Amino acid sequence: MDVIAVHVDRCVGCKTCELACAVERGSEGKTLLSAVREAPQPQTRVRVEGAGGVSFAIQCRHCADAPCLDACLTGALARDAATGLVRVNDDRCIGCWTCVMFCPYGVIFPWPERKLALKCDRCMHMESSACVDSCPTSALEIVNVDKLADAMAEKRRSAAMAASGIAADGAVLLDLAK
Amino acid sequence: MGTANYDLVVVGGGAAGLNAAFSCRERFPEKRVLLVDRESEIGYYRTLLPMFMAGNLTEDKLFFWKPGDDENLDTRLGVQVRTLDRTAKSLTLDSGETIGYARLILACGGHPVVPPVFERAVTPEGVFPVRGLSVAREIKDWLPDHRDIVVLGGGLVGSKTSVFLRLAGFGVTLVEKESHILPTVLSADTARPLQRHLENMGVQVKTSTTIDQFKADGNGAVTSVRLATGEWLPCGTFLVGIGSAPDLGFLQGAGLVEDGELIVSPTLQTVDPEIFGVGDAIYIRVAGGDKHNPWTWPQAVNQGKLAGANAFVTSPVPLKRTTRVNAQNIAGVPIMILGGPGVGSSVEARPGPGDGVWREFFMHDGRIVGGALVGDIAGAGPLHFTMAGGEDVSEVADDLLVPRTRAFGASAWSSLGQARRATIIPAKGNDGC
């Protein structure tokens, strides 16, 4: 499953992603100039938050055991079989906000004007995601979660090498058939 | 009639039962599952019935599943379970059929409590419980000619039903026996502005009273009901939205019911580890002996999924969350319910800016045990999980009570506090003008 990952060290909190998301996914006109004049105001599905001098963009994590899926009273929230992503079927959403209450990350947003719960669907029907494309510091990146295991294995390998003082490819990971 | 054997039998096809069947089929694809339900139709969203009755929703939007999609998931619909024989590991149905099981999941749900006034007499026409789809259809057909409605029970079901019917133009009176609406989940202070909101919509709210008498016309249809205060309310339709007493009659003699309650462990097993219980029918007993059940839709789904996945494993997994969290949108005013006031909890409340915005927490030993957000629900999700995590928030509770409009709770920096400045760059050619 491909999800949007955030490099916290690269995010400068400029909120370009919020604008790009609202314009690309929320507006009729698809340009910033027309979007700001639209009513109801286009909404973003990604938010930049932070504390203590660190900022980062956060959007739906598409949790493996997603509490919002259990919470939805109308079947509007469902996991897409092909991509594994959690998405809202606007036709079925009645704006009861139960999912909002159940999202541990606070990334499902009520949109009272349209009576819809708004969340990131990773722009699954587009070639790439608006926020990722627009990030000026490349802080947002699409990663495949299945490949994270490989990244972790690589981390263990380098830790093992550092600990044992073996140089280069001398270390072998015993838990991977590689 | 004949006999049949299944790996798993699920009694009850509501949210909990269906999800139990789905999750077992997904987790153990080789197991054959049977669903038994007293209704002839299952696989619909019960929570949408008030909208459906009011005519705001077409029937196709109600359904999420139809029997027959999965050949290893059989159904027996429109039948009731008569008896359970634990030694033979079998159920008998009122159709005469005997069903053998390896594992059993009881998800038989609850039913509205009939007010005593109707128990003593023949129930007149126009009196309906708010529960299943078949009754909802009857209500929908009955309503257009009987537009004055009395709803008994100011809980979530009753108030939601009142709101949708009022929005559809019916005359609605809501009767609640406690001193305020939503008594199990809100404090009186929080319920008051909501009650005002309902009254402003045109719903008449009668609290601290109940129905003690009724009148019917020559055709046996209800025409008016009397409040305990002596006031007669004319009504052509009387809807009961109170209580949910599970129907556990068929479990008699099976040794599973304790003082009239079906009690399960946190892994959702009854005293018989091959029999599970989920949804509205049960109480969960946690370590220390406390019994509880949130009785919400999200909980029913969650419990169903867990019981289905636990059915054929050697080490069943306990339920993670049992928070009584629920949400409702009462005609534009969103309410998030974190949970009801427990014994010995204190109330910390703060009215927000403007009428109808309110936050309250029920606190115990510095932890949030319940509360409600009314009007402004931002940050509700993280707050829910802060509560579920049992964190000590005594230091920050004041901040959490401030209504927010951003995704994160009080601990996070919010863009609303930022000073924003823009420099206007003059258009080219206008310099020096």
C-alpha cells in the first residue's frame, strides 16, 4: 500500500500543501485565484501542525485497523479493495461526524457546509498527490509501506555492522532470506 | 424438520452479528457460517432508520449487504431460536430445524421496552417501537395520515427520531422521564442549550414525566396520550424509543445468563469459551468485577469483528477500547459524546463563545472518564484517544476545554495564534504614483 510519508526534518511549515490540496481537490476552478473567491470555501484534507519549533504535515494514515471504519453509521467510509486506502463515499455520508470522533489523528474534518466528512484519499484517482507535488522542500513523499520492512532491515544491518565493527557487506541478516 | 451443521452460528444479524460473520469468513475462509435472525431482512443500517421514516432517504441507501453473496455464509431469516443445548452443541429454531455448531456467537441485540401503560391493554394502532426495518416501513406508511407524533424517550434514538421527523414537517413532542434530554450521557447544564435548540426547531420537549394513559378511536388507533402531569397530548402516532432489553428467553437453562444478564469476558467469551456474546445483548466484565457495555454502533461493529476473529484461535484477543463514544448531528449542532458521568466523577465545564457551544468533561483522578463537546467538535478524535489512553490531564484540562477549530488538541501549537502579516507588493508600473 502506498501512503504519504512526511520527512519531519524537511517540513518548514509553509502550508503550501494545504493550499494545493484545497485548490486541486476542493475547488471548482482549480486555481488559487478562483478558489479563494468560491463559496463554500474549498477545504484542505492535509493540515500542517507542530509544536516546539517542529512542524509537519499530517493527513489520513489509512490505519490497518482503522477505528473510523467501525464508527461509520452509513457505510460511507470504506476501504478501497484495489489500493487499500480508506475513502469517503460522499453519496452515503450524512455528516453525523462519528468518524471525526473516532480518528486518533484528528485528520477527518467535518465540512458542515456540504454535510460531508472530508479526508485524504491520497488523490488515488490522480497520477500523483497534490500535496506531494506542491511541497517546495520535498518533505512529503509517497512510500510503499510494504517496503518499510526493507528499510528497517537495512537499519538493522547497519546497526549490526557498527556494533560488530565489520566493514561493508560482512554482516548478514539472519531473519531475512536474502 | 432437518438438521444442519455449521462451524460457526451467529444469532442476530445486526451490526455486531453481521460483522462477526464477515470477520470470521475473512479470517477463516474454510469455515462455514450461518446467520440466524428473527427479521426477514438484514444487512441494513439501523442508525439510518429515523431518516428513512421521515422520508429523507431511499431504501437502497439503507442496505450494505444482501444474503447470497457468499456461498459459505448461509442465512435463516424470519426465524427465532427456541432453545440452546450446550451439551449437544445445537440450537433448535421455531421452524423445527436443529442446527449444530462448533462455535456460537450471540448477537441477539436489544428491543425497545414497552411502556407499562400498553402492557395492560391491547396496544392500539399507531404505536410503534423504533427498532427494525419492517416496523420503520410501517411507520413510514402510517405517518402521512397521522402527523402529530409523540416520541417517548429522550435518549439518542428518541432525540434523533424527533429531529428528523420535525425537519420533515411533522408535529413532534418528545417525552423524557428524567429532568433533561440525553440523561445518560450529558449533564443538565449541557443538555439545556440542546433542548432549547430542539424547541427552537419546533419540537415540544416534556421532561420529568412519562405517559400513563392513552385514548384510541373506534378503529383502535391511538388518538391521544396522557402525561403523568395530567396533560393530554393529541397524537396519531406514538413512537417508543426507550431502553433496550435483550431477549434472552431461549438461553433459559443454558447456564449462560447471570441475574438476567448475559456476561462476557474482555475476549467476548461467555462462561462457555466456545460461545461468544457481542453487541446490545451483553455486558462485558472487566478485571475488578465492573460490568459495562457502551451500547453504541461503533462498539457493536468492533465487538463483532473481534468475536469473529477470536472464534477459532487458541489465544483470543481482548477488546481494546470500550469507550462510550458517540456522535450526533442534531440539525446542524454537532455533539460528541465522550461518555456518561461515572460514579464519583466531577464535572468540569466551559461554555464556548456564543450560544450552543459547550464543552464538558467528567473527571476522575485527573483522568477524563466522559464528557461532551457541543457545537464545536474540533480535536474530538485525539481527545477521544487521550481519554481512552487514561492519561492524567489535570494540568491541561482547562486548555482542552477551550473550543478549537484545528485538528490537534491543546498541547499542539495552533495556527490560529499566529500573527499574520502580508506585504502588499504594488503592481508594476505603479511605482511612484
